[in-house]
Amino acid sequence: MVDETDIQIVKNLSENADRPRKQIAKQIGISESSLSKRIDELSRTGIIKKFTVSIDYESLGYSTHAVSLIRMKEQQTEAAENLLAQITQINEAVEVYTTLGPWDIFVRWICKSPGHVQQLVNTFLHDSSVGHIETTTLGTAAKRENGPLIGVKQNEEGSS
């Protein structure tokens, strides 16, 4: 069972996984060996999936962020799976979800320009299984975080 100390560990690591364990342990109020054991256990149980790097895409020339909502013509599982397989092969499609409600697929893009987004979206416009696509370019981020554990204390039901 995850406790408040584990949540503090995950919060610290998600803010900066390169931060020395000694600093994290001191801030949380546990020993460095206890911290290491807890991180190992959080990794073993799959709560921590991996340690990764955060990329500044704008510095690499990928300054356009956009989202697309895709509605299939009919609820054909095979057609949707084929489209999902195509989209997930595109590097600029950084998040791809199936959805509930009026849309079937959600895609978040990081591209070099609005024209680049349009070029990628156009590849799916002529797919016979696609009914409609809505795409919008994102403006300035008002909030960008790794998840609900950052800066939020949860109550017993898990809501803030």
C-alpha cells in the first residue's frame, strides 16, 4: 500500500529524477537506504515505470503543439485499431488515446509548424473509415505537470 512518504518520493522524482537521493531523503525525513528501498519497491510494483528525460521540443524546432479529435464513420473495431496502429507509428503523435463519447480517437501532436500538423492530419482525411477530424493548435500552456500528485494533497477518496 502506498503511503504519504511514497507519494512524496514520487512527487520529488517526477519533479527532478536527477536530484541526489541524499537530498530527497533529507527533505522527506527518511534515511537514504530507506529511500532506496522504497524506490525499488515502487519500481517493482510498477508505480514508477521508468526514469526518463524531459525534452525541450521548442529548442529542437518543434514549436507547434496541437490536438486532433477523430470520429470514425461507424463503430468498426478493426478499422479503429488499424487507424490507431498508423497514428502510433508517427513520431510527432506524442499521445494517442481511444475515447468515450462522440469522438473515438484523441491525438496530441508536437510538430515543427501548423503546416506540418495539417500535413499529418491530411494523411487520415482520405481514410474511408474516418468520419470527421477536428484539429486545433494549442497556445501558451497555462499549466503543464506530470500528474495529480504534484503539489496536490489528496483526501482519503483520492480527490483533491
